[in-house]
Amino acid sequence: MTRHLETALEQLRQSLTLGQDRLAQLDTEAAQLRHDMLSLAGKIQSLEEILASEAGGDPPAN
């Protein structure tokens, strides 16, 4: 019985470690995605301002 419990405990620990590693990976991916989206939003805003100034209008209010 003790050996069975030790095996189950080891499997649970391995699963926990894998889950923690995956969560860290997803956190990194989410941070990169937020960075990319912020960059895109800045580029969009810049282009909208350029287009508005060329058209002689005001930039769109976001």
C-alpha cells in the first residue's frame, strides 16, 4: 500500500510541475501578445493621425 501511495504522490508531483511549467509558458506568451497588440494600436493611431492631418480633419477620438 505504501509503495502505491508513493507512486501516486510522485505522479501528482510530476503533473503539478508540468502544469506550473505550462502556466509559465502561457504567461510569457500572453505578455508577448499584449506587447504586440500595444505596438499595433500605436501604429494604427499614428496612421489615423497622419490620414486625418492630410485630410485636414481632426484625428478620430478613441
